[in-house]
Amino acid sequence: MKCVHQLLPGDNLCRLEYLTTNADALVTLSVVSWRLRAFLPGETGVQSFLFSKMATLPAQDTQHERSISLESILAARQRVYQAAVRTPLVRLYYDDVPGEIYLKLESFQPIGSFKIRGAYNAISLLSPEDRARGVWTVSAGNAAQGVARAARILGTGCDVLVMDTAPATKLDAIKRLGAGIVKASMDECWTAVTERKHPAFQGVFVHPFDDDNFIAGNATIGLEILEDLPDVTSVVAAFGGGGLSCGIASALAAMKPEAKVYGAEPETASPLHLSFLKGSAQKFPDWKASWVDGCGGKSVLPGMWALAGRLLAGSIVASLEETRRAMSIVAARNHIICEGAAACAVAAGLSGQAGRGKIVSVVSGGNIDLSRFSELVSAPGSPCPAIVNLPR
């Protein structure tokens, strides 16, 4: 086994590489941009650190279990920053919280949400022949923007089937990115997601969450969280289809298995919670549309349950009022706009159900109509009732 490390000047980063053999084949894994904390070990310390991490990596039974390997996540990291940015992790200072709450600001991505990571990784791995056919996806708005932007960067055409509940701000962004739009009901969109086909579209279908390459791109968020907060105890991420939470959980399972990852769902659409209760992938019987449009699907797909049931610690269900209040708290304390799904994850983190210690709520996106945002955060009892008067 060989370890190589290199200090990168000017950014307090350390490049680490280790080589090992597996089944007589040489496997190279690169752990890039490992952010140094309060100490800087010498060469021996770096090697000891890496070797200790490798020794504790759980064995993966790839024959019987679906898994997103650490190798694929590290490889995705080499690609995603062609389209995505490394986002900040900031503290949310608020009274009456069970521990320290941190916000992972994926709303700072060029498209305003995390979806650019998975979309770019997935499309960049398509063959030239498949790219030439064009791509299409199904979305409440954010995945459509991610796929559209990734397609534009990589020089391929893009069309999207968009839920008719998508806010105008997301539709406008999709149009600006040059994608064709077909609107449909939630039922029609969910059928396309489960069947992976729709009569209106040709080309290659890029699944918005149930795709290993898409998930590996999302998993790079987990690597960044571990770099900035190595003693994180739990992470909460919105669960719509599961690509975000299962991606982060895949990274943490490999690098810090003691940390827990929870899915967050609105009370109007919580199939993951029901799936954990039943022990299998479930359809939510009383699904209702709401302004929390970026999470809360109609069901948990069996393929995603193969990951979520094993990797996630559970589902935390937030009421719409708890979600609205979390949106207002983040606006008042951190001056950040959360869309519904992002606020749902913050509400789940504030609930105490994610435990104590250092809790990261993933602000998965900030794509919400400003008029709707102002209405929600200015409701009676809001921490920032006068926010509608803030713009100058």
C-alpha cells in the first residue's frame, strides 16, 4: 500500500492519494481537497489517518446490495466542479435547538439547487452517441434546471416533463437554459418517473434521482460536509425521490459510518416515513400537493428503498407550519432564501428528532417565487414579519 500527499498552496487544502490492490487489480482512489482542520500532520500522520479510514470502511456486498461506492463518489468529484461550485457550511444561531445546527447552502449553486451535481455527473458519463440523441427528464423544477444546464455545457439537447405545480421562477429558469418544456399533472409525471418513458419524448432519459451516477454526483455534498465539519453527528436532507439523502448517506457510510442521515418529508407527502413503518417501499395513500414542491413524492421506488432502507436512519416528518417557520428563521438569522424542500430539512433539524450534537440541514435549493416567499415568511408569528418591507 502506498500513500501520497501534497499540500496545495493558497487554499489550506491537502491532496491525498492512496493505492491498494483489490482482487489482483490496481485500484486508485483520490481523496481530493481534504480540508485541514486545527492540526497539520506530517507525512506519517497523513498516512496513518488514511490507513485508519481505509481499515474502517465497511465491506460492500455488491452482489446482493445496491450501493454507491466511494470510488464512484470520488470519481464524480473530479467531474462535478466543471458545472457546480463548492458550497458553504454555516452555523444557524437560534435559541431552543437540541444541538448545533449548520446549514449546507446548496442554494448557492449556479441553478439555485444541488441538482446540478448529479445531472452533470450523469450526462458527462453518457457516450457521445447517447449525447447526440439528446436527453430528457422529469422534474418539479430543480432537476430540470440541473439537466438543462448540464446538457448546455456538454453540448446536447434537452427537454423536460415538468409538474404543473412548479413555480414560475423554476419554469422561467428552465426556459432561459434552453430546454423544451411539457407540463403535466403529478400523476402523469410520477408515471414517467417509475416507467422511465413518456410518449412525448425521445432521446436518453436522465432519471432525476434513481440513477447511480446521479446519486454519486449528489454524494459529493457529503464529502464537503465531512471536510468542513468532521465531527458532524447527523445530516438531514429533503427526501423527494431519495437521490440527495441517499447520496450523502453513501459518502458518510464510507467515511464516517457513525454519523446518521435522515430524510425530511412534509406531512402532506411522506412515503419514506410510511416505508420505514412497514419495512418496505410504500405508496403514500393521502398525498396532497403543497408549496413544499421539491420533496415528498407519491411513493418510494423499490430501487431507492434498497438504498434508503439500509443507509438512512429514518424519516423526520415536518408540518407545513413548522416548515414555514423554519423558512422564516433562516431568512431572519442567516438572510438566506429557502424553498419549501430546503425549509423542510431545516424544520426537521430543529425538531430534535435528528438527535443532539452537530446537525447539518441541507438547504437543497432556493428556487421559490419571491412573492410566495414573502407571503410565507411574513405570516403572523413569523420571526421576520416585516420582511416584505426589506428590499430597497
